[in-house]
Amino acid sequence: MSDDSYVLEARNVSKHFTVRGAAGRARVVRAVEDASVALRPGGVLALVGESGSGKTTLARLLARFHPPTEGEILLRGEPLRRGRRAARAYHAEVQLIFQDPFGSLNPLHRVRYTLDRTLRLHEPGLDRAGRRRRVVELLERVSLSPAAEVAEKFPHELSGGQRQRVVIARALAVRPKVLLGDEPISMLDVSIRLDMLNLLHRLRADEGLALLYITHDIASARYLCDDIAVMYAGRMVESGPRERLIGAPQHPYTKLLVESSPDPERGAAGRDELFGDADQLGEPPSLIDPPDGCRFHPRCPFAMAECRTQSPPRTELGDGHWTHCWLHQKGRAGELAGTTFASAVAATRGADGVARQESAR
Amino acid sequence: MRLEFLRSWKVITGLALLAFFALLALFGPWFVRHVLGIDPLANDISAIAQPPSGAHLLGTNQFGQDVLGQVIEGTRASMSVGLLAATIGTALAVLVGVPAGYFGGRIDTALNFVTNLFLVMPVLPLILIVAGYLRGTGLWVIALVIGVFGWSGAARTLRAQALSVSSRDFVRAMRMVGERSHRLIFFEVLPHLTGLIASMFLHAMIGAVLAEAGLAFLGISDASVVSWGTMIQSAQDQSAVLRGLWWWFVPPGLCIALIGTAASLVNFGMDELANPKLRAARSTTVRRARRLQRTARLNGGEAS
Amino acid sequence: MTAPTEQRRPPGAPAAAGTVLDVRGLTVEYATGQSPVRACVDVSFTLRRGEILGVAGESGSGKSTLITALTRLQRPPAVTTAGQILFHGRDGAPPVDLAALDAKRLRRYRWTSLSIVMQSAMDALNPVMRLGAQFADVLRAHDRTLTRKLAWARAAELLTLVGISADRVRDYPHQLSGGMRQRAAIALALACGPELVVMDEPTTAVDVVMQRQILAQVLRLRAELDFAVVFVTHDLSLLLELADRIAIMYAGRIVEVGSSAALYADPQHPYTRGLRASFPPLRAPLTTLTGIPGSPPDLRDPPPGCPFHPRCALRTSGCDTHLPPLVRAAADPDRQVACLLHPSPQDPTGGEQR
């Protein structure tokens, strides 16, 4: 089972948070349940999901912000050790890029200070001049020029895209093996997002970095990544090579996500066809009291008896493509390709005798 | 951006007032004796409880002492108590509040316990007891007592702020690249609290000046030193209010009020700059917007 | 949908039939610092009855400023310094200029003629009032004869309209999920049967699946209740699917207007092209895309000439001195472009000196 070619691996990790309600009652939020990811050097995996799907929690588990409740995280096949020294050693190899470039740089420090401190900690052998050279080199590697000028600026003097580049430069100063990107482009202006993705792409190609790209935007995941994993309500529902996963989703939720994403190239007939039937698709469940069985079953038009009681096992579909869905166990997988999610929902609703017209009037 | 606060008239006025009192505290006694030629402690038997006049600009008290001289002389004592107590109180608040907020967990629990203990302690009776016990040891002890008993509220606020700054991404990010805790506290977190700490210091200073006056009023003070508190206390002793000797207690009272006003002005001004919502309602913004609207209308009128 | 509108009309002339909003030369400035900052410059467009007009732009493009000016929700330091916002009522009365109305007369038009849906539903919903009470407040403010009971009944009806069950009318906003809150905010905006709803990034804060549900509902309601929509967002790929026509804003100006189909098939302004190429495709073959190099201009110190020229790959001589006006394309009367590469047929010099 153990595969040495993975640089970072999370095996069946779960994270449960305890929160206190207004009445002081402790409740358990099951943010991540039984999730596994594995990163190869030079490989890029996208983790796609909506807010509350657990993708950010999983990234933070991998960044050691919290310990997992269950399961284990392996760095080059070795389980994590506890303690501050081990954490420091871990963070010399695994770095996280935050979502908000405005929040992840201290507004009171110049760019040079931030990078210089990082270099002092990780390359203690360097003298002052050496660090100056490295700062320029790092800024040039993330395409910030003129580097010497940028180094003297405060974060508020830089645009969002420039700041995010500084954040990436800081992470690179550590010379990590793994970069975790927690929605690194979602707060940037549309026109500069792709440039950031191109930069990440270049880093993995040039330096063999392993990259975990966390996003809610499946189109950008396709642009950057080789493989895509989809999370729903704390569980992983499907993972596979990008074209297979988007072209022929094998889990109803993946299908819903792909069909809901804007795609002007779809070339479908009219607006009515694109949006028709899409007004009653339901919402993700609460993670305090998630549904039994498959967590997607209350919204799923294909749901059957097993889905309500038992968590679906993993079905391997070849080429590293797998999914957790009972349809595959019961030989009903073919139904997915024949219809759209929204019309399947409309069809079940019609069959159930619930008059949609009634709720519409 | 850093010196922007100097553009607010409130901040400027407040700082100017505070600077004035600071100068008075530094050079006041010298000025009174050598420029005005007044000995604030000397009793002029020929002028007992005289209203303001050419000879005594602010009149004299029951003992024939010059009130102007006493007010200026008292500035030093009151300000010293204020400064010292505020320094001690703010330092304690920073030392307890910031680590509590930054580290959280057990350290937070312990430090929070101490803070709460001081918060619920009946401070005034305690000060009375301690000050009574240490009777006769002078202004410094009074400042120490005020400072040591008056830091808990500020520590609470600082703890909350430090907690919020510590959970910001830039602190996490620097921790992730391996920055040490003490550097995270002093170079990443603390600089974001300087505004708050400065404003707390000003508050603590007013509080201490008032507390000194209050304690003096209750008879806990060093009677040999002139301060605003002792002035008001002796005016009270001699029933100055009933006898209409307003010039005896109004000047020191006014000074205390002015210091309070100055500190509040600085705080209000800083607040406006820090909070853009307040800025939109600022009269200059509204005025500027109106002027722009007017000129736009005029130009539009000419065009059509 | 494709009825040609006339060329520039003299002020005060009647607009084309079926127009609900006619914005002319709207300029909004911020009175900050020494000289005012122009966040919206000479913005003109028309909105037809029942149409969905998309406004796309990045941060700093002036799209939010435009929204607050249209709805008259702006606060100092923002000031509308020029232009008209002519609103044509359903009743055929002469158009009113919303930009010139005083607060009292403006109130008559809010909710009944024009309403707004904001990015965050919590900006529109009062957290300490039950949903029904908020709806009742709005309904009764515009129809004094309505009893409280009837108003609550109407509130429940409005909620079912957007797919929220009627018994939720007694809930507080925080008891609803984010998606439901946004739907409730839309129902509230529709409470008094407006002819125009301005939507400011109404689905940016919700996930794609919820976004699709909300938009499906908006489209259905629009067919039933017949209102026009100004839909502002940074997501051009969504607008291409949703809107009838799209206006692209850059640095406070409209740089291109056209039908969604035309903008999809043949974007003419280099900025529109760049923006189109900033959204990676979901199914089409992947190529390396670059987005648009550089960053949007600082409005305090806009570049001379065309504001896009510093980032434009196609700039030629004149781009840095001449400000191209928004001119109608010869082939497609629905299409307007502000670019020197597309000189206007009537104005061969192409552009005004600045």
C-alpha cells in the first residue's frame, strides 16, 4: 500500500471540531471525514468543492494547523511527529499559500523584511549581501520586477496580484517540496488570475514542486492540474484525471458541479435550456448532523435504499479514476451519462407527484 | 500615511494641550519662582482669600498662598503621578494581555485568571487600605498603587486584540516559515497594537490624575507636596464652596478637565482616521462633496 | 430584442418605445484629496423593458460606483456631477430624471419602480426582525391600506415565489442558509412589483450550484413579473450565459456594449478580448492563456488617451493621446465600441483631444 513516490500523503484523515452553541451545548462538526490525498513531486492535484465541503480544513490539516482527529499524514512515507521542532522541520518542506493576499503579509513590514527574515531562518549561512542577492532572485522568480524596487515597498503599495507573488516568493524562500494553495487566486482581479496560475504551473515544471490547488472553480482546476478530486460535505466523492472527470463525471455531485459551472463554450441552445429546471437543486447538509449513508443522498435524483443507510465504498474505474457512489456497485452507472442533473431532479419530482407548478405560483 | 493623524484638528488640539501641560510640569516650578517671583508655599498674611487681582492673578487661598503659583506647582505632582501610574499600568497590561492573547491555551487561562482577579477586586477600598497602610511615603507610592491596581481592564482589551491579530494570516504565515514566538509577538503582533496601547496610556493617565485627586480628596496624599488633588482637598477642608472662594478650586479642577479633554480629543481624532465609516460622516468630507456638486451644477448650467 | 435604437438623441427627446432606463453621460466623482477622482465617466446606455443587461468589470472599473449612482444610494464623498438617469414608467408618463429627484420624491420610485439586490443579503435584511415583519414594513409603506395580516400573507407568498417554504416567514435571517438569505433578499426586492431590479454581484458570495438555482429563479420570475435587470458582476463567463446584452467597463468608462452572442463570437475591444481569455474553458481544448498583463490604472492619476493603452497589446500611435469615444459599429447597430482600431463611420478622425 505504501508508495514511496508520494511526497505528501493524507490517509483516511478526519477532522471533527467541537463548537459550543448558544446554550453552551457542545456539538461536533464533522468537517472532514475519511479523506485521502496523495501528492507526487511535479504533480498537481486540484481539490474542488463548495464552501463547507471541507477542502480548506483538509489543506489546514496538511499544513499542520490542526492535528487530524483520525487518520495520518505522511511526509515521504514517514508519519508526522509531534512537537515544535518536528513542526519546523515539516514546514521547511510544506508551505501553504493563503487565500487573501491582503491578510497574509504584515502591512507594517516592507517586502524585504518579510523575505529577509525567512532567509535568515532557513539559510543561516548566508551573509547580508548573500541575502540581498537571494531576495532579488526570489522576486524575479515570481516575475516581480524591478525586484530591487519591489523589495523596498510596503504591501499596501502593491496590487493584489503583486502581493500574492510576494507571498509565493516567501514560501519559495523556504525551498519547500510541497506547496498548498488555498484558493490562491479567488481574491485577485479576473484579468490577472491566469498569470498566477501560469506562475504556479512554471514552478512545478521547473522545480518539481508538488502542488495541491484548492478551489471552488472547476474550470481553473482543469487549467492548472493533472488530477482533480471533488469533495462534498466533508467527504471525497470522486477523483480522477481532469478530462475524464469533467467530460464524464461518475458521481452525481460532480455532475451537478460541472453542469452548474458557467461555460460559454457549451454552445447549448438558449438561456432557458441552460437554466431551466435548475431552481430546486437543494443545499449541502449541516456538518453537525450530516445525513446517514452517502451524504449527498437527500439531493440525489438517483438515490436508492443503500444510499440512505450505508456509506458507498470506493469504486476503482482505472487510470487512477475512482468514486464513492452506489450506482457503480449496483450497475446503474450508465444512467449518469444519459441526462442532466437538473432534468433528472425534475423527473423524480414529477414521479413523486410533487407538483412543481404549485410551489411556483 | 503614518503621519496622517497630524491632519486632524482634534488630534492637533489634544496633543498641543498635553504638550502644554508637559512643559508646565517640567519648567513650571522654575518659572513660578524665577519669572513670576512667587513662592507657592509662602503665606501672604496681608492677602487672605483674596479674589483674582493684579497682585495675585488667580487670587489667594485661605492661607494667603498664591493660587496661580500653586496650580503651576501642582502640575508637576499631578502629571508625575499620572505618567508613572499610566506607565506601570500599561506595562502590566501589555505584559499580561498580549501573551495571553497570543499563546492562548493554558497560558491564557492562567493570565486571564489573574486579570479577572484584579478586575473584580474592589479597587478603591483596596487602594484606601494599602495607601493608609503606607501612609506618609509620598506621591511615588500613590502612583505605584494606582498603577498596580488599575491595569486589568486594559489587559482584557489587549488580550482580545492580540488574539485577533495573532489569528490573522500574516502571523500564521510567518510562524509557518519558522519565525520564533518572541519575534512574532514583538515584531508581528505588537506593532499592530501600538495605537491601542497609546490610547490606553492616555486613558490611564487621565484616570491616574483623577485618582490622585480623588485620593487626596479623601485625605490620602502627601500633604507636603502641592498637587491639584491636595489643592482641591484643602479647599474642601476650608469650605471654599460655601464661602464662595471659587478661584481656589476652579483652576485645579479646570486643569484636570482640560487634560481629560485633551486625551479624549486625541482618541476621537485617531478613531475617525482608523474607521472609514466615521470619516464619511466627517464634516470636511461632506463639505467637499457639496462643493463638488455645486461646481458641477454651475458648469452644467453654462453648457446648456 | 434586436430592435435598432436611434443614434444620439438631443436631450429631452423621447426614447425608443420599450425603454425603461436611459442613462446619459453619467459622471460620478469622489471628492477626496486635492482634485476629485472620476470613478464613472460619461456612462450612457439604455435598458429595454424586460431585458437583462450585464455590466462586467474588474475592481476599480466603476461598476459599483455606477450601481450606487443609479439607485441613488451613494454617500459622500461620491457625487454625481453630470448626466441624467431617465426612468420611463410602465404607465407611459413622461420620463423622470432619477439623478435630479429630491429625497422625498425619490422614495416614491424606490421599491415600486426600481429596487436593488446587494452582494450580501445581510446588507438588505435586518438581523433582528423576522422576515415577515421586514416584508410587511416594505409592503405597508407603499400601500397604507394593507392590513398587517394581509401583508404577512403576501410576504409568505413572495417567499414561496423564490422557493422558500411559507412557514419560514417567521424566521430571522440568521436562521436561513446563505443561499436562502440571498433568495429572500431577491423576494424583498420584488415585493412592490418593480420594473427594474439592479443586482450588484448577487451570487458572488454563494457557490456555483446555488448561483445556478438563484439565477434560474430570477429568470422564471422575470418571465412572470416582467421586470428588467441590470446585473453587475466580474464574472464575464456567467454573463455570456445569462444576459441579453453586456456592457464592459474599464477605468470608469464603458468600452464595449453588445449582445451576448455578438460579444461571445466577436469581442472587438482588446480589453473585452483579454477578459474573455481570462476565463479558462471548461470543455474546449486547453491552450496557454495569459489574461491581461499589468494592472488596472490608478483612477487618481489615469493614463492619458485610452485608459487601457498601457496594457493593450494592439496599441498604435494615437492611443496614448486620443480618448476614443464609444461609437456604434456600422454593421451591428446594437454594438458600440470605444477603440481607435474601430473608427466611427461618422467621425473619421476618431476621438476627441484630451
